[in-house]
Amino acid sequence: MALQPASRKNLVPFKKNNTHGKGRPKRLPQLDELLSDILSRETAGKSTLESILLGLVRKAKMGDVRAAELLLNRKFGKVKENLNINEIITVEVQEEPSFIQWGNKKIELKR
């Protein structure tokens, strides 16, 4: 029977002191320079980056929620969602259990 390419049976753990492993591929070293060069180019007196930002602002003003969200998140940071649970739970027990099942969690009762 032939092994399937994506099978877990084909996985082999790393051996200790393996000096031949290349590890994670490196990023292109010139990518940052290339992006910087492209975004700073000027066309009609505006840099490419400025044109992109003005386009996003124009879309946001026209009602594009995603463009507005992107601009606001970049300027002010993402809004943190707080979750406050203030709830009283009443449990009636007929026999004394050693734990309570709450969703996927077991909560041990200490006596």
C-alpha cells in the first residue's frame, strides 16, 4: 500500500543536533527597500503612498466601511472589546457532587 503524501504516518520528528536543517526560509532582504522605493515614487506631485491614502479616505467618505475601519484602526488602534460577566448562578444539588460541569470545563468543588 502506497503512503499518502499528506498522511500523519509520513511525519518524522526532528533529530537532536541536526545541523543540516535549513529552518524557516528567510524573507527577501531587498523587499523592504523595494517597498520603500515604490511607495516613495512621485507621480503628479504626490507619492504613491499619499495617493493610496487619499484613495482610502475618498472611499471611506463615500461609505466604504472597510476603508473607514482600516484608516481608523491605523490612526487610533483597534477598539478593545471588554467582556464583563456579572451573573449569579444558582445550582440546586440533591446529592453532594465533587465537581460541576460548566460547558467543557469541570470545576472541582472544595469542601
